[in-house]
Amino acid sequence: MQKKISIGIDIGTQNTRIIVLGDEGNNVPKVISSYSSVSRGLRHGYITKTKDASQSVREAFKNIEKMFVGTKLPKICVSVGGTGLSGNIFQSSLPLLKSQMEVTDEDISRVSESGRSDMPQAFALNRRIIHSFPLQYKIDGRVVQGKPHGLKGSRLEARTLFVTCLNHHINDILEAIEDAGASVDNIVSTPIARGNLLLTRVEKVAGVALLDIGLETTSLVVFEDGLPISLEVYPGGANDITNDLALGLKIDLNEAEETKRGVARIEHPKKKVDEIIKNRLEKIFAPAEEHLKKIGKNGLLPAGIILCGGGAEVAHIEAVAKSYFKLPARRIEERVDSGLRTQLKISEWGGAYGAALFNLSDEDEESFGLKLGLDLGKKFSKDIWSWIKQFLP
């Protein structure tokens, strides 16, 4: 059987990562190649200088392109993060077609499209929908467990989570990649891509939050009943810990970074170091806790808080998170073979890996991301998770 190959790209504030995945039909994707370059021209996940960002992508592509000399590049999917990403829930309601009074695929499409139309114009004007997750359906005011297809009634309601991103942010990413000589086929949001990869199905059904601490931003995505129910990205990340250590200990940034990672050549008072790190972590955790309170999930996630990203490598972070959130907490430490006899930290490569996984899905399956050039508005009635379940633990 011919191997299916996919490329995933994650342009982060600190690193630009590209990964090539292959699937020979056994539903176990294998890393064929991976490459990372230092990101330039980004701030808080945003591209501020397209040419610099494009150069970072071009450098990351150098080794990858050698594999496809004389052939067409496989499909490319880019994961999008940054503070321009947002998750918002909208409710919509429509009467069922009088000729049938029975829920059909057309009704599902109409109520999904209505949810899009009900977005405030000022909000929708500058944003592009990347994901659409139907969280709940009602028929004549009664909650429907599962899909409403075939049920009878007079009115269908839907409660849907829309994950959107600022248009100019997406356009800048596409421009940077195109300037590097490649073209993007699909787009997914980084928090959703990482959540699907790093969280188990049991955790997502029970209720869990994935807290991804990057260099300058932190993202929070909450799952329940197997679906994402909320997503937020806010400023603040691992750089703030480094800066606090530099100021508090009166040391340079390089030494502060080493101290944060526990590999400093010069020892500093452990009690003071721990106190500085704990204080900053609590400031990073504060917006996440406020959001959990807002959606009524603070202290109510059985699977707890899962920590990932470069900022999650700080010593004792699990204990600090457990105490702060009053929930179980664990850090992602899994690694995978990079295809070059080295190991990749999956918590750091999750964005690129998750994006590449999306491209390995069947074309006729419902997309949980934005497939460029395709109108997804009429496809939401299918199971958006069906393609990826085969990869989940």
C-alpha cells in the first residue's frame, strides 16, 4: 500500500517546527523527518515582520525539501496560535421544514450556518472561523443526547463553539510560508491540535484542561464529553519567569534561563528561586483560573490540569498547579522517535505533529479545521472526530 505523507508546520514565538508524518495504512503514523529553526519576526505569537518569519520557515524547510526533490510536496497543514485566537459559544434556533418535521442533514447545516450569522458583525468582520464544534442540540426545548438526525419536532436549537482567529494573523502566516516557497492546504488551531494529540479519550470525556505555557503566551483549552468546550489564549509565559529570576537574583538573562531549567552552573538560594518561580507561575495561572470560573469549571474537572509547552519544564510546576487550581495536575513528558534516531518532546512538537495528523485524515471525513478553498458550512452534520479517533490512546 502506498504511504500517505503529510507535513505539519508550527510557527511559534521561539521556534518554527516542521514535521513529516507517514501512514502506511496501519493507523500508526510514523515521523519520517523533523526540523526546527529559531523563529524571528514574531511577538506574542503574532508575525510582526513577514520577511524574517519567512526566513525562519525557509531554514526549517531546507532539510525537508531534500526528501521531495523532483516530486510535489505533500499537503501542508499549519497550526495557528497566538493571542488572536479565541473560542466563543453561540446559540442558534430555526424551525424545521414543515414538509417533514424531522431533523435532516439540511436542518443541521442550516442551524450551523445560522450560528455563524448570529455572530456580532463587529466580531465576525475581522475574524475567520477555524473550527466549529456543536456542543448541544435541542428539539422543541428538550436536550438531545447525541445527534438529532431523524427526530421529529418543530424547532431545532444548537449550541456551538466557534474557534476563530484574526484574519490578518492568518494572512501573515500564509504569506510567510508562501514567501518561503511552499503553499498551505489546511489550517488548525494549535491548542486543539495539541489537545487531540496529548490528551487521552478518557480525560476528554471526564473533563480536562490543557494548559500550554509557551515563551510569551499561554493557551487554555477545556474538554468535556469528548469535545472542546472552551478555548482562550492570553499573554504571559516562560519568558516572564526568566525575567523575574534575572531581576530577583540580579543575574543576566542567560544565567536566569539556566536557573529556571535547573542547570545553572552557579547555585543560588533555593528558597528564593522557588519563591520567584512560584509567584510568577501563579500570575500565569490566574487568567486560566478566572476563565474556569467564568465557564463554571474551576475545581470541577475530574481529569485535572495537563501542563505542556516549554514553560511546563519548570521544576515543581505540578505541585504549584495542583495547589493553585485545587485539581489533579500532571506534566506531559512523552517523547517520540524523530525519524533521525533522536527523540522529540511531544509537548513541544505537538502543534506541528497534530497539524500533520489532520492531513492524514480521509478527504471525505468532516474536518475539524479550516481546509483552504473549501466551504465547510454544509458539512457540520458529520462526526468531526471520526477521523482522529483512530490515533487516540
